[in-house]
Amino acid sequence: MAFSEGEVERYARHLVLREVGGPGQQRLKATRVLIVGAGGLGSPAALYLAAAGVGAITLSDDDVVSLSNLQRQILFATADVGRAKTAAGAEHLAALNPHVTVTAAPAVTAANVAGLVAGHDLVLDGTDNFETRLMVSDACVAAGVPLVSGAIGRWTGQVGVFGRAPCYRCLVPDVPPDAETCVAVGVVGALAGVIGSMMALEAVKVIAGAGQTLGGRLLIYDGLHGESRTVRVGADPGCAACAR
């Protein structure tokens, strides 16, 4: 897969990286990524993946941009308020990197999740509800597609990479009865940038085959105290998804 002169210059800092280089950049260009949720986490993740040269990005969301989104959803501008997030996001990503094909898709549902996931090589999930997270994870397991999952609330965030096993359902078997959302508890805007960027970083590592990903591990970041820790996530032999 050849690069134009403009692409060589654009990706110059990747091309000189031993862990990426030409082969890794070619893999990035050939990869199709589905981003579920074009919100606080999907925004920075999409920007960095488009900047990195991922060949095709699908944004899955059915929400519109609201003024309260702009505190953390850096993919959008004030003029986008009232527009569909997927349409506005696709426009901004194309302006950032015209070599990336961006497709708008509806929000994930039980009826369409399998089809959305199956057409991609990697999935990033930054949604804020467990029902969607579990649907996406189950579809990724069924299709054999790796999943990068991120979550934030208040001052704390987490990110992990899941494959066939352990899967996200091994970590969260069912919807927690006391599940919280950012709408209810709030979130500091810059935290979305930290975790969304880490999701993009893990995605680049997965695609390029660089370094050690967070596969089988969960990184937990406490932004209020400036601390982080990594915990192991083991495969659940009784998991309803990956143990079948």
C-alpha cells in the first residue's frame, strides 16, 4: 500500500518510530475502526485515530450536539450545537485528515450491533451505559474483533483491551444495579481527553503490533489525586459470552 508524498510528510513521526515504521503505518491505513459513542471519549479517540492515519472510521451515535457537550467533547464546536454528532464529527475528521474515510452510523441496538461490528477490524466503546457496553462486547466476541473499552465518571477513568477471553463481560457480567452516568454525577472535562487519548493509544498499539497492550488488564486513572494502577482481568470460566 503506497503513500503519497503528503502522507509521508503527515506521518513522518510515525514512520521513524521503530515500533510503527512503514509496515505499521500501512496497517493503520488498511484498518477499519468502529467508534461506538461520539461523546467525551469517542471525540478525542476519533481525532487521534484520524490524525494517526487509520484508513476508515465509523462513528456510531444518534445524539445531537448540545451546549453541555462542549465542556469535554472536543470533536465539536459551538456552531455544531443542534447538529447530528456523526455528521459534525465526520466533517471535522475529514478536515483534519482527508485521507481518512469517515462513515456515520446509527446508535448501536440489539438489531444492528452484529452487522456494525462485523464490518470492522477494531472497535472502541466509549458509551456511558452498561447495556450498550455488554451488547458491543458480546458482538465483538462473536465476530472475533478486539475491543478497546473506556469509561469515565467524576475524576476517575479506566481503559482496557479485550479479546476473545477475557472479554468485557468477564469484568462486568451484568448491568450493575447502582450504575451511574456522567449526567448524574458529573465529570471533569479534561479526564475525557486523558482516557479517550489512551483508548486511541491502545488502538494504535493493537493495529501496529507495537509494545504491550492492556489486553487482560484494566488501567484505572484517578485524576483528582494524580495516581494510576493496573489490575489483572481474568477470563471467567462461567462467562455467558466468551466461555461458550
